[in-house]
Amino acid sequence: MNFKRLTNIKGLNIWLLASAIGINLFFSFALLLLNFLFIGSGQVSNNELLPLGLMLASFIVPFLVAWLVTVMAGDGRGPTYGFYGAIGAAVPMVIIVMGAGTIGILMICVALLGGVNGGMVGEAIRHRGEKRP
């Protein structure tokens, strides 16, 4: 898949795209808030594991949302839904986490790649169920 086809929004279901962006935006804000609450409470003994958990969650949430939207759309444009949906997850990270330096940039990249991967897996699962002549 080339970048031009990935970023082309012509022919996408706008409601599914908006849903993917909104769900990613909501869960991204919730994960960042949870992270700040854990850090602020002082109850976490190992602060090195928080960025790892946040990085893992920033991949898994866009992945699952993109997979779900791809299966629901069924139009063969799964990675595009995943890419634009993951932008919803990247926006809070840009606003809040960019002060964190390298980990913030990595979280944004991981979120975008999680969305694209979720879209590709959704397409593969959707095509597996089709009968071929």
C-alpha cells in the first residue's frame, strides 16, 4: 500500500471515520489521565513501567478500533480508516505528551502504526471469510 492511497479519503464512510477518531480520542485522553493520576498519587513504586504500559496501550487501542471499523465498513479501505482514526489518538499525545521528549514522539508513531496494522488485520480477516472462485 502506498502513502497516496493510504491518505486518500475519497469514498470513505464519514460516520465510521468520525467514530474511529472519536473513540481513539476518548480512550487516549482517558489513558493519559490515568497515567497522570498514577504518577501524582505516588502509589506506583516502579515509574519505569508506566511509559511501557502507556506505549502498549497507545498501540492496542488504535489497533482494536481500526480492526472493528474495518470489519464494519467492509469496503477494502481498512488501513485508511486505521490511519485517520489513529490521528484521533495522536492529537492528545501531541498536546500533552510532547513535553516528554522522545517517548512522546514514539507514542505518536506507535499509535499511527497501530491504527494501520489494525486496518490491515481487519482486511485480512474480512477477506479470509470470502469465497474465492
